[in-house]
Amino acid sequence: MKVAVTDANIFIDLCELGGLEWLRQLGLEIYTTDIILGELTPEQAAKVRKVVSVVDEMTIDIVAYMASQPLPSGLSDADKSVIWQAQQLSGTVFLVLTGDNLMRKWCISNQIEVHGILWIFDQLLLHSHLNHATACKLLIKLMQLNQWLPVKACEERLKEWEQIGY
């Protein structure tokens, strides 16, 4: 099974849409860190704990790693903990799920497979876990909630999904 290391913004978006359970439908084993859970509301963190396979405790190893690596200064400690977790999985088939542009760029430059919330929508549609009409409604809602989404990519998907789904 492929492993995904996930950051907070993916969890927040899915919680807002009531779609956290979708992660199970992706056929991924989900990892995150306690520091990521600390960025969520207590209600969101409780829901996330039900779908993640492993939640690593914040340890001295993670703190030392974050201090010793030449990571971009704009990455939060939570983002760095995701990178640490991903690097612990070297040799495993894994990917990073994030909506953070700086983390996405770092993953790409380090040849780590990385995807965001739109990829999750794409996968759910591909495997018929969502229909196109529902995906359109949910993406429109998410665009109202999350100003950081890539607007052009969202609009392209909406146009394509609307043609298929109605």
C-alpha cells in the first residue's frame, strides 16, 4: 500500500467539506505528526486521529532534524515535521499531500511525489467515489472557504466537471 504524509491544510479542507473519510477511499496509508494535529481545532484533530494510520509523537529526533536541515525558512515547524516523516519513509513508496506552495516546491525539487486537494478530487472521481456534479458543488464550497486554492486550476476542473456531470 502506498503511504501519504499529510499536512494540516489538507485535513482542514476535508473537514470543512465533511470529507475526511475520503482519505480511506484513496487506498493510502495516512501518516502525520502530532505537531500537524496541533494546527487543527480539537474537533478536527479528533476526526483526523480516526483516519490516520500512524501519528508520530513529537520527539527530539524531529526537533533536531528541523534544526539541522537546510529547509526553506518559510516552512513552519509543522511543515518541517511532515518532511521529516516523509524522509523516515525513504525506501517506501510514498507521497506528500499538501496545499502549501513552498512545501510543494521543496518536494518537487527533492523528487518527492506531492499532490494537493485537487488531486484528491481527481482520484475520487477516477475511482467513482464522487460524481462530477457533487465534486463541482464541493469544489465551489471549498473555493469560498479556502482563498489559497489555485483559482485557475479550480476553474478548469469546474468547467470540465460541469460538462461531464450535468
